[in-house]
Amino acid sequence: MAITLRDLRGLEGPNLYYGQPCVKFELWADRDIRRSIADTIKTWAQSIGIVIGALQQDVVPSEGGFVITTTFLTPFPTVGEKMCEGVLGDLQAAEAGDEEYSHDELVWEVMGERKREEPSMKVLQLHAEARAHGLPVLLRDDGKLMIGTGKRGFIFDPALIGLGIEPEVPWETLGRIPLVAVTGTNGKTTTVRLISHILASTGLLVGRTDTDGVYIGAEQVEEGDWAGFGGARRVMTDPQVDVAVLETSRGGILRRGLAFSKSDVSVITNVSDDHLHELGVETREEMARVKGVITLVVEPEGYIVLNADDPLVWELREYMVGQVIAFTRRPQDSVIQEHQATGGGVVASDGEDVVIDVGVVHARLPLRDIPLTVGGAALHNVENVLAATAASIALGISSDEIKAALLTFGTQPEQNPGRLNLFRKGDQVVVLDYAHNEASLTALLALGERLRREGGSRLIIIGGGPGDRPDEQIRKQGMLAGQSGDLLFLHEEERYLRGRQLGQIPELYRSGAIAGGMRPELISMFPDELTALRAALQQARQGDVILAAAHARRAEMLAALQAWQASEAASGTTA
């Protein structure tokens, strides 16, 4: 019999299985060996001196055998993960009858790792006292520890305690800074940036994470995708920060768990099919439960902001203890009426205004005045505005402060780079957007159709994107483009192949576009997205609308479009 490893993760924070650090250990075997797995884990834990608890097992028939998932709590998940590698070795050796096998060397290695991670008695006492005060103790990048978070935290060096120098902890001044967590399939980044902009406009120093980096105030301190555990901890342990606004990806939740045990506001924008069949998530319902983890750390006095127009998101409220604020573009729906009847808060759009009805706060903000919504035409950004407004109200920001901030966000590409950036030259319009999945492309095409109806001629679509989606999802994006567009400029970027061969992604788009009704001669291929954009600008006629998906070369595309738009002013023409 073969025993094979399917999945192994040390989860360092609240997660899909527990509200504490744990290990997930998943094996396939041709028979049900759950008892052997559990016994071997317990034996190893006793041998290396690691505490485990609440061991649970789930067995599912699969491929002529069984997938056996074992989870257990442990304060040292990375040590527990290493321990499970030894458990797997023991099980495989016993099954093969390998009498020469010995795990002694690995036992000593794991014991050493446990000793390195285990705090000294003095540090453990500080952990206990912090828990008594309701405060976390967080590890910083420099090896120091912080009790509390952000500006309300206290930093000390555990190495000094080993030298007999104990810190004088000012317990009476310590606490947690407000924390907002945002997740969902689409709209996370824009919502995080908009909430951060609103809070910063009130004078707060905001620490934020998103898929572009970590920001402390206006300074980018880390570059890249930091919408996970590491980015959140970087913000939470910065002593300058007044409030944390954290993009929280499903990958981060699944791979390491949450970096925080409490949030003041948790926001879920939506759930779609993107990233299914990855990391053990097979259905949209399962994905909703993953996103819902961020709401489980909201306490009764906190707020949960949910998209009431997404049934899977709205159903999650049954598992929550915080106060729910619904955001919706369908304020007359029965679910909204029922929510309001029980005293629930709502932030809605009636097509003309943002309507706030949360507790004692009642206000209207005209959509036409909010640049991010393109006068209300960008429906997905209307939703992002509703979510950000609800989160800001939950944090105590006044409607007047929110309105003032909304008027100034989205006017410059650098405020929200790569997310619905509009450029105009004469009566030509270019929209640059991330548009990396079916839902986001659908929203972008809907805006393109509205812009075209305002006097545009052709709709030119620049398409391409990540290869880590099923064939059918990529083909569906091509079909959507083929149904709406007049010309399709395809491209691919090597860094976004993600396991595919060159040529596969554009061919899937092409076949989808043809199935959507676009003639083959209207589809062109380019080596990268910047070249495709330049070609579209050269071929654009009066009144054309160009929709460009930007991924690998976003900065270069933004620069090219700014230069293109500026050339109108230089020539003295008017829009």
C-alpha cells in the first residue's frame, strides 16, 4: 500500500479549523488508517515535548482509498508541521516493513527546533500577563516582541531577558489599535485603499497591506503581494501606526491563518469561482467559509460589513456575533427590509446616491460627485464605495468626513494604480484595470458598454492574464470579450504563465472569443501587454473605447497612458 502526503500546513493564527494555531495534516491511503495516524502523532508529541490538543479527523473516500485529514492545536505550528513529516516517515516505513528505518535523527532535529521556538519562563510569564490584559504578544521582523499593537504597543528584546534585564511594561498605557480586515474575490484592494484614504484624511496614520505592498502612512515599506500573514504582522507591530487596514487573501488564510486574533471591522466584498480547486477548496460554498474566517474574530461590539447582494456572503451572518452592516445596490430587496426591521445598519445605492442608514447616522452622498464610480457607471466601484463607507461608519468616522474623502479619491491613478484608471484624449477613452478573472472582466465590460453608449464607436479589448485558472475560466473570459468587443488584442507575459506553456493562454482566449461571436480576423496577438496597448492607441479611431487588462507591465502602461493623455494638452486640443 502507498501512503502519500496530500497536504501539510502549520497555521499560525485563527483559521478554517480552529480559532488558534494548529496543524493540518492530510494523507491518502488505500484503507482507513486514522487510528494509526493519531497514535503516531501522539507518540511523536510526547517524544519531542510539544503540546497538542483537540485532535480531529475526517475521512473521505477518494480514488479507491481514503483521504484522511487530521488537525490538532499546538502553540508551535511550525514545529508541529515538521513533526508530521516524521509521522509520515514512520507510517510509510511501517507499511513497507523497513526494519532499517530510524527516525532518531529527525526526532533530535525537531526537538532542537522546539527548544529554539519555546520562550523562556520569564517571557512565558509576560505572555500570560498580556493575555490577562487581553493583549497579544507579536514577533517583529527584527526579532523583538511587541505587547499590544501599533502605537498602543510596547516593544522589548527577549534576548535581554535572558541576560537578566527585565522590561518595565507600562501595562496601563497598552492596548490594540483599531483593525479593519477586508477579504473577498474582487474589490479587496480598492476597498482597502479607499478605507485607508478616508481614515488618513481625518489625520490618522494608517498602516495598510494590499497586493502591491505594505504602506505606513504614505510610505511603501515593502513591495509585492503582502495581503497575508506577514504583511499584517508588519503593520500591527509598527509603533507609528494609529489604525491597521489589512487586505486578507484566501491564500493567506489557508496557508498560515490570520495574523490577528481580533478585528474591529471585517468586510467581505463578494465570492465567485476564482481560485477554486486550489488548496483544497472545491466549491464556492467552501470558498465563502474560507472568507468568513475574518468575521469570526469580530467580537459583539465590533462590526461585520457584508455584501447583501451576494447570497453566499449574506448567509455567513448566521455564524457571526458582531453587528452586521449590509451594503447593497438593491435596497428594496426583502433581505434588506428584514435586516433593517431588526435594527441592522445598511449602506445602499439607489442608482443616484449612496444612502447611509446605520444607527443614528443618516446621510446621502451623490454618486455623480464620487470619481471612483465614474458617475455611477462603474457598478463594481459603487459596491467598493458602499463597503468602504460602511467600514468607516463602523469606525466612527462622520458622514461629512467620508463624503469629503470620497470626492478626492480616484482622481489620480497613483491613488489606486491598476484599478479602473481612466484616461481621455479628445473623445477617446482608455480604462486600465486589473481584470484578472471572469467577475472583474464582466464589470469592466459593463463599464465599457456604458462609455460606448455615451458616444463611443468601437470597443477595443486588450486581454490576457494569469494562467493559474482552469481552461474553462480562461475560455469564458475570451467568450465575454468576444461577445462585447469589436477588436481583441491578446498578449501573454512569461511571469504570469504559472505553469502553462507559451501560447496556451491566448489560444484559450481566442477560442472563447470566436465562440462568443468574434470573427478570427478581428483578433490580434502581441508579445506583451505594453505592446498591445501601444498598438491599440495607434489604431484607435475617433470615439473608440479601449479596455486594457494590466498585470505584469502596469507601471509602464500607466506611464504610456499619462504621456498619451498629456500629448493632448501639449497640442492645444480640448476634450
